[in-house]
Amino acid sequence: MKIYVPIYVSSRINKFVGEFNSEFEVDKQDKLISTYLKLWNYIYHRQLKSKNYPKFYVDIYSKTLQRKFNFKLNNKSISYKKLVRDLIQIGLIEVNQTYSNKLNFSKSYRVVKDIHWKEPVCLDFGLEKEPKNNYIIQYPEYKKLIEIIYRSNIDIEKVHNWLDINEGISIGYEKKSKYKQYKYLDDYQIFNSIYQTQNYFDGNFWFHVDECGRFYSNFTSLPSYCRNFVTLDGEELHEIDIRNCHPLLLNCLINHPQFKEDCESGVIYEKLSTQSGWDREWMKIQFLTLLNNPKTPKSGILSKTLDEVYPGLKMEISNIKPLHEKLTELEVNMFLKPLMNSSIDFLSCHDSVYVKKSNIEDVKNIIRYQFNKKGLNPKIRIK
């Protein structure tokens, strides 16, 4: 299995090993360099698989790091703790010490974002991919989705061309930020896109199912502009999603006729943004953040706007606990599982799916049937 790192990371590690580990022979230095690179890559890869990627730290158990990265060099034991300390010294990773002043007790890591991300290099250290059957054994109910991803592919050349043409463009807002911050297709985003695309192309797949039944994979973590270049059995795919999906699902848990009508019409964000003065995309991010947050805001622009446009909605939302988990379970049971139980092949991306052109109408019919059973009339989009 290949790994991909910025040439800056590779050169920093090479320089460090040459300066501070000259007592080792060249082949032993190479082994040390490869272990540093594997550790950096491992932390970065774990961040990609995390729901909080890419801003926050990712928890990694010390026993996992011991098993993967403790080794011997010239009969001298090298521990993962030394490797971590060195990567911090070089300025390539950070450790979250919020809960401890001692490095040894910290279990949260992230790669340093403020580095040079250009010129990714491909390195082949002979790492083994996780076998497909291991994931099927772990998630037997999701066997169909796992096997379909192994039949999919991504057009690397088209991704690279798109990145070259669109370098520097705005790609939306930073979703985890409290304040409006635009996200641009900068060197970091380009490296991330290339890294994930190459892993997908190489078949280095990973899968995870959370406690609510939501399915995560390389496909769900791909930037949306990269997903557009994924094919299934060599065929182009079309995205199908439900407009205002989670707000619409919220109507299964509350009784607010005006809110329901606007969800079905697909205009809730337009109405809220017009009233607040925020643009639609920022309002959408703030409202979905509200649905993911156990605390309903009592003040501020969003709170005031909700009171003006949908009186009583905040109170109904605040009475549902845990709200995010219940909405996710509805999404899984009304959207994902009915499609899994059908004969349709699709790639899942939470509240949207990617299907072949020949399956579009069948998918739309399944979605309508499931939502109509709950008294909801979904507005379905094809992209």
C-alpha cells in the first residue's frame, strides 16, 4: 500500500534523522525515516476518518500506537513516545494537552496545518490494506454497501485537471467555525483532495458505522467536488438528495404546520436568511448546527430569527433529546435501509445517494414511499 505526504514533511524528517541519528547506518536511518512518515500519515489518515476532521484533534489509544510504532533499531528500543516527541519538535504534529500537562498521558493528536502542502510525494512502504472481509465481518448488515464501494473507481486525471483549473476558488464556509470563514481551494485542500483520491483509486478503503447506524467510508469523506468523478462499474453516477432533509425529518418529532409546509416546499433557509440578513448557505450551516447541538440558543440572530419566522419551534426542538441521534436514526431507517433492502446499487453519502442513470426513478419512488408513510412530501433533487 502506498502513502502520500507533502514533500515538505518528507524533507523535514530526512533532515532531522540525518542531523540527530547519524550513529545509525544508512539502512537503519531509512527504517527510522519510514517509521516517522508512517506515523505522520497514520495520524493524518485517522483525522480523515474522524467526524471532526480536519480542525480538531483525533483520539488514538496509546496501546494502538505501541503496537504499530514501537520497534527496535540496532537492539535499541524505539518507542512511539519518542517518535511523537520528535515530530512535535520538527513542527509536523500537535498533541492536545488540555487535560494533562504530561505528554505521556495525552491521547489526542493532529497534523500541523500551517506547513507547505505542495508537491505530494508517493511512498511505498509495503503496508498491507485492511482486507474487505474484515469489514464485512465487523459490519455484516452493511455488506452490500461495502462490496459496492469495491466495485467503484475514481478518475484521477479528471480530479487533477479540475484542481488545476479551479485552484484558489471559494469552496464554501468553514462548517466548524463560529464566525463566517470562507474555505478556499488552497494548497492544503488540494493535497487533501489528492491524498483521498489516490487512496480511493488504490483501493485503500475504510468503513465505519456509528451507534445510530450511519455509514461512513472513503466515499463519504471525499470532498464533494471529488465525488463527482467516481464511477460504478465504469458508469457515471448521479447524486440524489432530499432538499432540507434533516429539517424535514424533524417533522416526525414535532408538530409545527408552517415549518412542515416550508420544509416540503424547500424554502426554510430562504425564509430564515431573508429575515436574518444572512446568506442562505450560512443560515443552513447555523440551523444544522442547532440540530446537532444539545443546547437550543436563547439569544442571538438565529434565535431571534426562529422566533420571528417559526414561533414555538425552538421550544419544540428543546424538548427532544437526544435530537441529533433521533434525526440520524430517522435518516437511516427512512432513507438508507430501504435502499439497502432493494436491488439497487448505490453509493451512500448520508442523506444523499449516488446511482446510475437507469436507477434514478426507482430511487425516487422508494424515497417518496418511505417519507409519504410518515406524512411527509419530500422535494427530491437530481444533480
